[in-house]
Amino acid sequence: MAFTTTREVFRLPRKVSRLPKEIRATQQWLYITDITPAQSRPGKCIQIDNDEHMYLAGPGLIPTHNTALVQALAQVDSNRDYYELDLARMISGLASPDQMAALIKALFDEAEQYATEQRHELVLLIDEFHQIVQLSAAAVEALKPVLAASGARGLRVIAATTFDEFHQHVRPNQPLVERLQRINLTPPNRETTVQILRGMARTYEVEHEFYDDSMFETIYELTERYMPASVQPRKSILVFDSMVGWHRFTKRSIDMKLLAEVLQESAGVNVAFSVDAKSIKAQLDQKVLSQDFATRVVAKRLQLCVADLHDKSKPASSFLFTGSTGVGKTELVKQLARLLFGDDQRHLIRFDMSEYALDESVTLLRSELTQRVWSMGHSVLLFDEIEKAASTVTRVLLQVLDDGRLSDENGRQVSFLNCYIVLTTNAGAEIYKTIQQYSPDDDGSGTQMLKRMREIRRAISTTQGDNRFPPELLGRIDAIVPFQPLSLETRRKITKNKLRELMDEVHRKHRVQVVFDRRVLDYLVEDKADSDSDAGGARAALSLMADEVTAAIAAYVNEHPECLRIRVQVAGTLRSENKNLLESDAVVEVVPLG
């Protein structure tokens, strides 16, 4: 027969040394004596909504897989014989996938004969059921009449698969789905997961390390927060198992420090990373120059989160950054990610909203957004240039901002409660142009913007006249953060910092010392760059720097590898040196420095 023996279905591979003493056996294989399923429902088909779902077995609460539910049925149901179909062995011997149809038919004929001879109904468990659908369309067609007539033939079939694989592979075949009764199995709750961890502590004989359940509850909370793509209790079990392993190997205490290290290794999240509430604004100001008002507003909101006094039913914080292009909006988002999570790569999820300008793209956004947040739930979400998105796309964010969750295409709820959401917009350009022209501010104190907040809000809500910022969306955002147009002095500071970074990079990579003539800064900021608020702020000067300065240095270093000291200077006359010049004839040049 192509399926296992009656005894096989009761087997659970576990090393004897890791089992509770009261259920240890002399064999390496354990026969389960008791099962506690998460729920009991009659049916012919069991659909597991995640392949990592587990259930409890035995006095020591040994975790096992979805087959545990069938094992429990086998113990309480004496009127039927239970067998598990070994798909791997069936597939391995096939010359072609279509041969599986004949195997399926022969298997069920043999199973029917066995059930008739034994005068017992036979229950077949087909785990990873989607593999049949993936492997052979002919096998699926052969299976349909078997399922339809299974009851009359003395056979019952339990098919198990994951939620995603059911939707991807099984659900499209509607005739097949109609022959199966669908049952969803959900993961255990906090109390049950803590009970499992407590049982594992006894199993591993480390229960003396815990005076109460606080560590188990912390493991549950942190794995829920930082490992959203996995499910309970497996993720808690894996973390706890690693902690016990480190405890035995290094004799370390099972404490918060060890938990933080395990989570860092397994999930890539530094939970020990803490935000110094006293220096939040100072850290934001390190990378974002002359935006005192903007960083003050953001820091004020972050104080609520650090104190854990924010609304837990919504995302941790939500901001709308508004201002001209190139004034530091994106840079502040990056600094926010560095401040909160220690990096601006893995924990910064960015969406260019110009890619979602059509109403039909709302499905694409929902799919990508839920998928990426499911994988990295603790992150900063950046929706860049939100005014370029279609209004239907913008409205998708309503549920995220209000309820902190969004359903994916499979109906799975994805949590945004641990996300910091930032929307950026260049709306209100005329207002910022007026501020730039008549009220320049080297510090970005926000005095003029506070006076014009009503105008700014009105400009945002009526962007391009199609109500892309509906009032209900603006009402759900925690803080609207206007950015001051950059003054000439601020643009000089930013460009000077970038020149210094370039100098250090060239020396680190090529051991070449670079000296910049003072006129280089004048050339980049005043001579060639446009001071208009719509011209890109500091971004225009930095783009010019990449094109004319960085490129010139790279070419010289490549062509003269023996030269270890160079000077970057400007040849010609700058407009700032001769007001009568309509156009500057100055150019950047690189020369050896003696």
C-alpha cells in the first residue's frame, strides 16, 4: 500500500531526552497519549491557515504539527482506521507527473478493498495537499470522482494545506473545492502559548530560572511585535528553545539581555535599542539642518511613544511632511528610522506614490503594503509624494490610520500598530515660495508657517482639485509637519557637509587627500544652483556636486593612481564675483597638490 501503517500515524519523532520524564519511552519514537486540539469541528477537509500552526500533545505540552489533530481523532474514533498518505514517496518514483493519476486511482481502489475487508471506514490524511494540484492536473481530475464517492466507498479524506497555498493552488479549481468541506484552524492565544513555554521549561529542567510567567509573557509579546510573518506558538517556542540552548552552552541566565540577543539573531531586530527621550530632537537635528520647527513637532510626538502613552489601537505615529522639494523631508524620515530602529534600510519601507497614479493600482498597493508590513511589522512607512497617487489609493490609508490594520488579498489581517507612518507632499508650493521670498529663516523656526497653517491645510486638501486629501484622511494624521524653505546659508551648510563626507570617502577608499578651494562651495550653491523654492532646495546643489565635482575627482583618481594629494578648484569668474555677468564661465577642475 502507498500509505503508512496504523501505528505510523500515531508516531511523533521526538528525542527521548527532551521529553517529560512521565512520558519518556525506551524507544526513540513516542506514541502520543493525549491531544488537546485548539478546536473541534466535524468535516472532510482541514485547511490550515499557516503551515507553522501547531497544537499541544501530552502532559509536557509537546508541540506538533497539523497532523496532531488527526492523531487526536484517531485516538477518540475507534470506528475508523486512520492512515497518512506519503506524498514524497509517491512523487519520487514517477517518470512523469501524469503517472500520478493512475497511482491515485490504484491507491483509492486498494484503500476501498482494505476498508471492505476490515469492515471499518478508512480515513486518509493527505498533508501538503496543494502538491497534488501543483504536480498533476490529471491527478486532480482522477481525485474528483474519488472524493465525490468516498463516503459510499467507505473512505474519508482529510486534506491539509496552508492558507496561502489553498488560495494560490486549490481555490482556483472550484469543482475540487466543492468536494471538500473547509475548516480553518487558528493559532493559540497568549494564555495557551505561555502554558506551552512553561511546559517546555519543565521539559528542559530550567523551571528554576523563572519565578513567575513574566518572561514567557515577554517572549510572547516581543515575538508578536517583531516576528509578524510567523505564528504562535512556534515563534515563541523557537526563541525560547534558542535561549535554553545558549543558557546550557554558556551558563548564562535566561533574562531580558539573552532574549534581546536571540531576537537580534533570529529576527534582525535590536529590541535592546532604546531611545534617549532627552536627546530625541538633538538626534533628529544631526542630519536635518535648519528645520527646527519640523524636528520639534516630530520629537514632541515621539515623546508619547517613548513613554508608551500613545493610542495602542492605531499606528504608533503618523505624520504628513509638507514643503518644497529638497528641504529635508526624506532625510528626516531616514533619521527617524535610525533613531527608532538603528538603521534606515531594513526598517524603512518606502513607496513612490507616483507609481500608483491610476485607480486600478489600488489592488497593487494593498498587496505590496500588506506583504511588506507582514514581513517587517516594526518599521517606518514612507509614502513619498502622496499627492501623485490616485484618490482611491489614498483612501486605502484610511483604515490603516484609523484601525491600524489592513486585509490582504487572502483576507488575512495585517497589523500596522508598530509602524510609524509618514506621508510627504510638495503641495502648497506657492505658499512656500512666498515664505522663501519674503520671510527667509536660517533656523527653520516655523514662525511664518504657524501663521499660514490654515492656508497650508487648505492647499493640501484641494490638491489638483480632485480631493486627493479628503478631510477624514487629514483628521486621522497625528501631526502635519511643514518644512521651511531653505535659506542660502542653510544650503551652504548642507553642501559643505557633503563635501566633507566626499573628502573622507575618497581618502578611505583610495588613500588620496582632497583639498577643496573655497570657491567650490560658492560655485555649487550660488553660481549654478537655482535659489527658487521649486528648484530642489539643497538637492539641486548636491546634484550639481555629483555631476561636476565627484565625477571629476573619480576621473582624476582613476587616471592618476600614483597621485595621493589633489586640489579641487574653480577656473573662471563666478557670477558672485562679477554682477555684470549674465552667465558664469566658471568650471570645476582637479589638479595635483604639491
